[in-house]
Amino acid sequence: MFVVYHKKTTKIVGSRVHQTWKSSGAAKGHLNRMAKMGYNTSEYAIADYLLFLDTIEKTVVRTNLMTGKPFTESANTPHFCSPSSESYWSM
């Protein structure tokens, strides 16, 4: 499984949460389609999903909405799944 991610922010690219491709060729094909849509593909890279999770993915410090205490989470955590958002606590 491979992911396409933004090099600076390590956000995973795709229409679904944590979109993966079965081969590096399929991920490269997605980069080619992004280039045709006008994206600067030099800002993006391809990595094996497990390698990405272990060594590449950044974490961010956010504040828990209910307690006010800071916590760390993945940069790719969807907003509605984060304790720092009102939608997390209103479900």
C-alpha cells in the first residue's frame, strides 16, 4: 500500500480519509493526474504506508476543547475525529 503526501505538511492526498494505492505505479498515476489538474507535483512524494506512519508523518499539538489541556495527534486526523473540535463532542 502506498500513499501520496505533501512533503511539507505530511497531509495525505486523496478523496477519502487515508487514501492508499495498491502499487507505486498507481500512486504515480495519481500524481500524473494531479499534474494535469494544475498541482505542483514537486511538492508531493510517494511512500509505503507503513513507512509513512512510522517515520514520515508529523504530529501536531492541539488543545482539548473540553479540558483545555494540550495533546498531540497525527496531522492527518480528520477534524471531526479530533477532541479539539466541537463536532467531536457533539456526536
